[in-house]
Amino acid sequence: MSSKMQPVRGTRDLIGADARRHHAVAETARRTAGLYGFEEWFTPIFEDTAVFARGLGDTSDVVSKEMYSFEDRGGDSITLRPEGTAGVCRALVSNGLTQTLPQKVFYAGPMFRYERPQKGRYRQFHQIGIEVLGAAEPLADAEVIACGWQILNALGVAEGVVLEINTLGDAASRDAYRAALIEHFSAHQDKLSHDSKVRLEKNPQRILDSKDEGDRAIVATAPTIDAYLTPEAASFFEAVQGYLTLFGVPFRRNPRIVRGLDYYSHTAFEFVTDRLGSQGTVMGGGRYNGLVEEMGGPATPSVGWAAGMERLSLLMEAVGNDPRPPRPVAVIPQGEGAETAALSLVQKLRQAGITAEMAYRGNLKRRMERANRQNAHAALFVDAAGAIEMKNLDSGDQYALSEDAAIAALGG
RNA sequence: GCGGUCGUAGCUCAGCUGGUAGAGCGCCAGGUUGUGGUCUUGGAUGUCGCGGGUUCGAGCCCCGUCGAUCGCCCCA
């Protein structure tokens, strides 16, 4: 047992039902995002460390202690991407696409974070995400959110998932609010939890998010951002909510939502569920202005979200959404010398676009049992002369027919 | 990085106050040169996560370690 190779901590294999769910998440999201005009980009899985260090801001744990960074043989500092947005912004600049805005991007793939693994959280995990790059209009925020909502619905997991939105305001609002929060929490500093005392130094808004009982009482009396919003920031947030209502996307205001990464401003949102324990955020995002500039491009107002594929798969499993592979047709040679005729038939079926299988070995009983296990919907018995009988494995009906008739009947 | 719980067959799990392993499912083969999902008979599979300690003797007790899991932190 000890010599058995195991995947490294925080990684895992996706096989069978897990693999099918994972694939369904990516495929459903890709297709749905396509309906909204998003096109998929494939950016590298690793980047120059500066792409993330600069992009995400150094107050986040993601940068300060969770990155998989290493020096390559040429002496460059390389980092396995911990999230998708920074790489997409870098690619926008690298490819000169700042001249052709807006760009609507979909991505899906592995991300890496050195964290303590938990259910729905791995060191190699997978995200899907979309970004609208180069649109300052609140309509873009609403469109991005609506697309996310449609994906959750298409996956059948929208039940029990709630959209919570908030605004972080523009720079002026944010600074004023931050000052107010520091004042409020400093006044109660002695009653704050240890974690929140640290937050007060690093990122006071994070205290709003605290799960500590004692903190919550202090948070309850904390000011909300509304009084500190500039008129522009307030009307922007109003507009986003108006479009969401127009699009029929239900939401609820949660003034305690903050974002983990530094680049966010204005709209912040999370799709949350209570079915996943402490990994309740299923899709999260918001507006970010300034990230593209960090990559050396022009100011490019943008908005997007990312979702954890593992968490979406977990939700699919919880609601019993179990994608099945297509039901094959089982081709079964009958009698001596029938193998050649059967093989030629199975190949013709496949070329006609029909999912067909023929077992490598086994007697008739074994082949039938195997057909059953594969959930085959029909069996085609072929004899040495090439004569075919088709049996419907659901109804049990069986009759002889020609090869062409069989292909036609099976939808080829 | 911190705290709680748990590691026995491919899977789900049982195993008494310590006496060197069991069930169900699954798998393989037979009953059936022949038409499946039913039934029936038989069979294979474990250094009891790993390492050390206590003991005449450890799956069970102790220590360590690795892994999973739950919560914190953080985040999707």
C-alpha cells in the first residue's frame, strides 16, 4: 500500500461521474457564455511572477503566501496562475487588443494555490470565468451577472443559490468609507478578535466579512458604504440593479460583501449557497478598473467573475444532476465466423455518427451483460453471412432488418 | 499556518474487556455453443495508511508521520 503512488496533496483525478460533471460544467458554461457573445481565450498556465504580484495586490494572502512560484532554468521567476483575470488582462495588452474594445472573454482551466485542502478546495483547482474588458457602462456589469445566472440555471444548480450584490464605490467613496471603518473599529479595538485586529491594519473592510461572534456585534453597528458613496458611484450602482431587474435576475443587497483581490471597485457580487459548508461562494466577481494599466496598457474599465468548477460539480452532485454518457449500440457476433461481419458493421455505424461498441471478447451472455452495464439501448446480432437482427434492450422487441435500415433506425 | 474528527478488500462498512481478519456490493468462473437487467454455486483480493513503542501477543493501547475530512484564515 505504501508503495502505491498517490496524487500529491491537494490534487486529484477526475474519473467517471466526476469527470462527466467537470466536463458538463465547462461545456455548459462555454456554450452559455457564447450566447452572450463571449469568446474563449487560452492563456498560459504560468506567467511571469510580476503579472500576479502586481495585479492582485500584496495585501491578499493569495500573493503573500499561496502562490506556486519557482525559478526556471533561465533564472526567471515564474508562477503557476492562482486565478484567471490577471493573465487575461496581460494577454489583452500583449496582443494589442486595447485598440479593439470591448473584448468579451471566456476562459476555463486549472489554477493553483498553496492552501490547506478542504472539500471543494484544492491546490490544483479549476475555474471558469468571463471578463468584459473595456466597458465602463453599468450595463456590462448586469450582462456579466445575467450570464452567470444563466449558467447556474443551465447546470440545474440555481435552486438554493442566491445572488448577493454590493458596491465598493469609486476611489473617492472607497477612501472615505475606509476611513470611517477604521474610526469605527478602532473605537472597539479591544473587543475585536485577533484576526480582525490584523485586518484593521491590512484590510479593514475584511472585518465586515468576519465569522467571529464578537466581531459581528461590532460589525452590526458599523457604518455602511451608502452614506459615503459619491453621486456618480451611487447612480452607477442604481443602474446595475435596474438592469438586473430588467433581465429578471433576482438579487439581494448585502452591504458586507467585500472582495479578496485588490483590483475591484464599484460592483461586487457573489452567488452563494448554504449547501457547501464554508465553501459557500460558488461564483464571485465584480468591476475592476486599473488592472490593465498594471499590465502596461491604457486605463480599461472591466468587469467579470470567476467560478470554482469543483464547487459547481459538488452542487450538481448534491441536486442529483448526473450526466450520463450517450447510450451505445452493442454489436454482437452470433455463431462461428461472424466476427468479421460484426466488426465491419460496428465501424460503419461509427462512421455514420452512431455510438457503437463491440466487446473484445466473451460469449453471448457476457456480451449481453456488458451491453447492459453500458446502458446500451439496442443490440445488433450479426451472423457470419452478415444478416442482422436488432433487439431493443428497453422493450425486448427483436426483428431482422437490413444494414441500411439499421443505420437509419439508429439515427445515422 | 492553527484546532477537532477519522484512516480495515476496488466501494460502503463490521471487528466485543488487546488472542495474527469478516459482510454486502462489485469483480472473475460455472449452472446455460449461447439472447441481458432475476436466480444459484464457487473463486480471487488485504504487510488493517506508514514508522516506532508497550505487551508473551496490537486492527484495537501510546508516540510520531502522511493522508482525508470539518471548522478558522483566505478564497471560486
